[in-house]
Amino acid sequence: MTERNGAGEESGQLIFRKMGLADIPDIMVIEHEAFTMPWTEEAFRNELTHNHFAHYMVMELDGRTIGYGGLWAIVDEAHVTNIAVLQAYRGRKWGERLLDQLMRTAVNEGMKSITLEVRVSNEVAQNLYRKKGFRPAGLRKGYYSDNNEDALIMWADLPAPAYRSEGETEGSEDRQ
């Protein structure tokens, strides 16, 4: 399905899918663009192969990885570990769609709430999280070791999972 993005430009098929080891090189490009303290390839490899709480996905537009996100699902709480979009695709609501997909994943995993940390200086991200129902819940002093910046802890309640009618299946991809 072809759609228009927030900038009014034509865009193609958007797909969310489970991240695999073969995605790590593309993820590293996004990681280095998005974060002053990027995770290493080994960190992603460990998350994908050893962390049974982890759920990572990539967001592809016309076959190109433009973003990724991850969360840990522990008991009934989801913790967003990473969410990032390539610089060239920011400001077009792709990050919002990625967050929506992470939240759907958390609901499908039976999570009741979701949390994350965000730099106190990152007002753009904070505004998105507030729009999606996240509320500030405290500070982690000196959380970011690159500059000792505080992290704002935010939480949101998640809706109960929707029950599908008979014959309806849950796909691993969200084609929009």
C-alpha cells in the first residue's frame, strides 16, 4: 500500500518484522547516527541470541531498514531498550509508528505497562511519549555516562489485549 508521510512525500510499503543477526550491520548505522553512546554489535548479538526477555524489530520502507526498536518483556512490564530512526527519515512520524508497533508487541506479550528512560534534554522524544500516554515518574541522576545527564523515567499503561475473532490470525509483519 502506498501512503503519504507527514511531509507530503510519496512513500512505499512499510513493514515491521523481527530483527535477526543479519540486520545488525544496518542497525549499527542507525545506532551510530542516533546515539552518542551507541551499543556495540556484540551487545545486539547478545540481545538477539541470549536474552529471552528481549523483543527487537526493524522497520523497513521499500525494503530499506530505516528504524528499529526493542523492548524487554518481564513479568507484566515492558521496558523499551532502544528506539531509533535514520536521520534522513526523522520528523515524518516514522518514530511514532515504530513506538506504536513496540506498544502493540508489548500488549501481545501480555504486558500491562511500559516504561523507558529518555534524556531530560530530549524534548522531541518526551513530547512523543506524552502523546502516547507516557507520564513522567522520576529521574535517574547522571544516567548517561557520556555527559552525566539525567534520564527522565516515563511509564504508560497498556490496553488489555484485543481478542481476535475466530479465523483471524496474528501475523509477524505489520503491513501498512
